[in-house]
Amino acid sequence: MATKLNKQLKREIEVDGKPYMITLSPEGVKLTEKGKRLGREHTWKDLLGNGGGGGGGGGAPGGAFGPAG
């Protein structure tokens, strides 16, 4: 049985030699370059393609992650 996600879970990952922080929460997911505050944020509905068009991260349609900037 899986554990429910009821609070934020932060982990560090490395992509192309650069460290990033990924935060999973009940509301969605946020990917931020380590040491920065602003990152790409998506709700779970955005990632599933049910977001209704708006969204905090300005990502590609269908919730795909792309390069920031």
C-alpha cells in the first residue's frame, strides 16, 4: 500500500550536471534550480491534461515540462 502525500516532500536531483529541487505536494509539483526561488510549477490536473487552460507554470500543453527560460 502506498503512503498518501499529505505534506510537502522535497528532494534534490541533478539534470545535466545542475542541481535542482523538486517539491511534491498534495496540490502539485514544483521544479526549481537549487538556490533559486522561482521555478516551474504545475498542479496535478495540469500534468494530467485536465487543467482547464490556466496554470502557474506556463508549461507546454498537456503538462509537459520544458526548459525554463
